[in-house]
Amino acid sequence: MTDHLFSFGHGYSAKALTRLLLPQGGWRITGTTRTEEKAGTLRLSGVSPVIWPGGEVDVQLDGVTHLLISAGPNEDGDPVLAKMAGAIARQAPRLKWVGYLSTTGVYGDHQGGWVDESTPLSPSTERGQLRVQAEAAWQLLASEAGFPLHIFRLAGIYGPGRGPFSKVRNGTARRIIKEGQVFSRIHVEDIAQVLAASITSPRAGAIYNLCDDDPAPPEDVIQYAAELLDLPVPPAVDFETADMTPMARSFYAESKKVRNDLIKSELGIRLIYPDYRAGLQALLASEGRSQTR
């Protein structure tokens, strides 16, 4: 019997999950996208595309067994729930797994201290507050409709096409220095393997942090990327005087180290890239392989 994953907001992480599931066989994957051009790219990857949101109230969920929600909330709330709550509730008896991709931003600022899944939610940014509200709305619908919701709180995502190398190469990278600042991060392939493991071993109501083993200051990552490329280390710039967009500056409003023990103990995860050094080495090696093809 074929399982059917419907992915709302079929972006970077969902595509990585697709690359894991489709080769296994027994999977049909449908993903939403906003443009016909992107829909064509999805078709080439084996995903059935749906242009959404569109003028329709609902998209068809008949036969869907798994849902993945990557679309983020806005000031009006969660866009999937706004249009699809009724359809999802009607499909609930047939849903084996529902995954909602959230963010570790829901924990707020802990001045470099550790957080885990039991840490109270205290976001200090508007983005984090919207995520807390979206998580609660999904939990409420799951409780009322009776489907197995799983929340995944993602740290900073990197991977192919999303790394520091291009900025280091073109000379635009900077090492922003803010005392005590530390971030957790996660390679997209590790996101995919956690999602796949949860699909295999679902636990309704589960919440998981997705991050690697080595929270680190952002300037250390930039420096290591430069060293791998054998290029000069980008200049250090004090955070207080740095020319940054409001969005970029907002990321520095929170500093914390995120624990990932639960994905290991409950889902049996062994990270492919346990720290940024392993991840950056692999990205650079992958670039080399691509150039020789």
C-alpha cells in the first residue's frame, strides 16, 4: 500500500525529506508551491505539485496519510490552518503522521544557557511569538480532530546552497562579534533523517528539538569556512556598530544552546553532521564533486 505525504510549503527541508522517502518506494508525495516555474522543478524531482495558496478554499487531501507543514505563520496566523483546518479535520481518521516545522526561537533568550523541550516558551521576537501561537493552534486542532501531531523545533538551517562559502569567497562575509552570543544549527540532511525516523516511529503529541551537538558563536563558523577555503579570515565587526538589517540584527536578540538528547534517545538518531565543522567540510567536498561532473 502506498503512503501519501502532502507537504504544505514544499521548500528546502521538505525537499531533503523527499530525497530520503522516494527511493524507498511505497511513497507518493504532493507538495505545494507558489509558481508554475517551481511546480515544474518539483515534477522533475518526482513530486506532484499543487499551486497554493490560490483562489480555492481547499486542496484535495483524499488519500493523504501524512502531512508536513513547513509554511510559516504571519500576522494573520497560520496560513494552512486558515484555509485547510476543516479539510484536515475531515481527513484526521486516515492520518498516520502530521509534522509541523517550528523553530527554537520559541524559547527566547537564555543568555547562552541550555534549553530543552521542557523549557518554558518565552520568545522575545515577533517571529518567535507567531510560532508559539501557531504551535498552540495546531495542538488545539490535533486535540479536537484526533490526529497525531509532531512538532519539530529547528535551529538555524544550513546545507547545500545555504552556507557561508559564497560570502567568504566574494568578500562580503563579516565576523559579527557580540560577547556571549551562541547559536545552534542543523544540517538539512539531519532534519530529513529525523523526520523520516519520526514517520517510522510516530508518537502523537511529540515535540523534538533539531540541532547538532555543538552550539557555537557565529564568528567561529565564518572563520572556519575561510580556513577551509584557504582565504583570509573576514574582519571582526562589533555588533553594536555593525551595519545590519533589522532582520539580521534580530537574530542576535537571543542567545542559547539547544539540547538534542530526545531525538537520539527516542528516535535513535545518529547525526550525520554532529557539528558545523563536519557539515562545512562535507559541503565543500560536495562542491568539488559537482564541479568535476
